Amino acid sequence: MTDPLAPLRARFRLRAAEDLTRLQALRQAGDAAELRRLAHGISGAAGTFGFPDLSEAAGRIDDDYVAGQTPTSEAFARLERALEAAAASGD
């Protein structure tokens, strides 16, 4: 039986690679508002498509911004690793 979500997961993996590039550019620019929006979107989509580690890492960044805190470098590194893993994964 074919997984009906497989094509969407494949697109999500491609987007994960793009999101990694965008995340790095936004961090360099210091754009907290866009970083929060990106993390929030990644968290929700990753959970939907079966990437719980990525969802959790992005959710942590989102939660920090919502709480008025700056996420740690380690939190960003964890998100970057999770994005890389999602982009490299296959069904």
C-alpha cells in the first residue's frame, strides 16, 4: 500500500534544506520576529510529517521567543542538526 503522504514528506524534506539556509541568514541578520515565525512553522509542519525531533527543536526556539528570551546557540545548533537530518532522510 502506498503512503499518500510520501510526496508531501518529500517536499517537506526539500523545504527543510531551504529552511536551514533561511534560518542561518535570519540569525546573521538578527531578525528575531522572522526567526520566531520560521521556527513556529517548522515546528508544526515537522510534527505533521513525522519529524518529532525537528518539531521539538523548532518548538523550543519558538517558545523562547514567545517568552521574551533569546534562544541559546545550542538551541539553534540543535535545530540546524534536526533540519539537516530531515533534509537527508528518506521514506
